[in-house]
Amino acid sequence: MPTPTHDDTEGPGPKWAVPPEGGWTADDLDTLPNLPRHTELIDGSLVFACPQTLFHSRAVSFFEWQLQSLVPPELEVVREFTIDIDRYNRPEPDVIVVDGDVIRDANQTRFPAESVRLAIEVVSPESRSRDRETKPVKYARATIPHYWRVENHDGRAVVYVFEREPATGAYTSTGIFHDRMKVSVPFPVDLDLTAITARRRAAGPE
């Protein structure tokens, strides 16, 4: 009779259901089998994504495509991609702008945090405390210079813009934008935020 394996003795549940002593590590996200899509690692714990709202999906697509047309050639825009902050933190911002030379292989699964120029999080009800409190602290400590938080206020997009202050190593607010967002860093941006929630209308008859 074969000797039971570790997984046999734990029953039919997924391997990641019970964390190891000390928590999971950044490398584990690439090796644990059958993890749900968009799983993040925060302080050694796995964080799973809830179903997206329509606002969240539209906002992520809006910033991805708008920034693609505005970003300088030496930078790249990537959506929903994990970044290495440290051994126990590998979050997945909704949109990031990274140094272009960090993209070397189509099979990459993460970027180093020091390559990130801008991180954007679109807030969902379940992610509110992480996006407002936990992640900004970690992104600032990882020296990511710019952080934008996008929220749904009564069906309208509001963007909170932060810049890392070198003397303190923390983010400071540099603006709150409602209908139009115009900033000069990390590169010039002028966006119509009402387009995020505007309803597309069919073209009328000629």
C-alpha cells in the first residue's frame, strides 16, 4: 500500500487553503496550483478578487487605454499585473506604468516594484480599506513615486492623486479630480473622467 502523500492526508481541499507557518511568499504565487485569477499576496496572506462591478471594469479599461496613448516611449502601461514589493507582499495594481526595459519576456509574471512609476487602484467595496490604507503605505515604502486611487461616487468617477514625498517616504495628496483630470507628472495627462461612466449611444440614422 503506498505511503500517503502530504496532500492525501490533508484531504481534497486546495493546497493553498492552509498557509504554511510564516505565511505564503511571493514565489508561491507562481507555484501554487489552481489559484483563482488575480490572487494577490498581502503580508503573507492570499487575497482573492471578488467579481468586478461594471464601474471597476470600465475604469480599469479607461486608464489602460488612455495612458497607452499618452505615455512616453520609454514607459509601458500594463493592467492587472503583480509587482514584487518584498518576500511577503506581491500585490496586483489595476494599472501600472513601468520602465520599458523591465519587460523582457512574454512569460513574465511580475515586475520589481522599483520599476513602477505609477500605480492605479480602482476601489471596490471589498477592497476599500486595502486601497485607501494598506496598499498606499506599501507602495510608498517600495518607492513608487505616484499613486492614483479611483472611486465611484454616486455613479461618477473621482480620482485621488498622490505623490511620494522624499523626505518622509510617504504619499502626500496633490489633487482630487471629478469631471476632468489634468496633471503634469509622471507625464502630462488630460482626461475626461465622465467618459468612464458615460453610456454609449447608437449612431442615429443618416
